[in-house]
Amino acid sequence: MKVFKAGIRREPGFLYFIDKKGDVCKVKMARGGSGSKSKPVVLVKAGIKRQEGHLYYVDKQGDVSSVKMSRGGRKKSKKVAKKAKKSTKKSAKRSAKKSKKRK
């Protein structure tokens, strides 16, 4: 979803991003251990207000777009259930070992 129409023309070898203030910046990409000695250059003062859980980027048309972040992994409720199963298995194994030692 388009958030801000900036119309930026991209140059090869530069990284384009949205900074903490919500402005569109560019910086020279580091290649082969050379490192980036230059500071970011503000291209457009957009002042974008970020929403939590969204990813903001400069799209192919040079405009700022946002997408809801997809979070991988399993649901928390399943993890809690698995941990409970593991703890009961471990306690059963411990009690079995104790009973063997007593004999």
C-alpha cells in the first residue's frame, strides 16, 4: 500500500531506506570490506508516522510503501502445550530412574 509518493530515481550501488524521523534517505552500499564511510543523505522529508507491525520501504516506482509484516513460526498456545508435555515426560523419566536405584 502506497504511503507517500516520492518519485525517487534509484542509482545503482546505493541503499534506500526510511530513517527514524520518517524521511527517505540513501547511503552508499559497503562492498568487499571497504565499509561505508559516507553518512546518509536525506532525499525527501516525508515525516512518515510508522505503524507497529508494518514494514516500510521504497518501491520500484520510487514511492514509500508499507506491508504488514508476516511473522513465521508456530502459535504460542502450541508451544506452551509442548513444553507441558516435555516436562511431564522428564519427570516420569526421573521417577523411573529413582525407582531403579532403590532396587
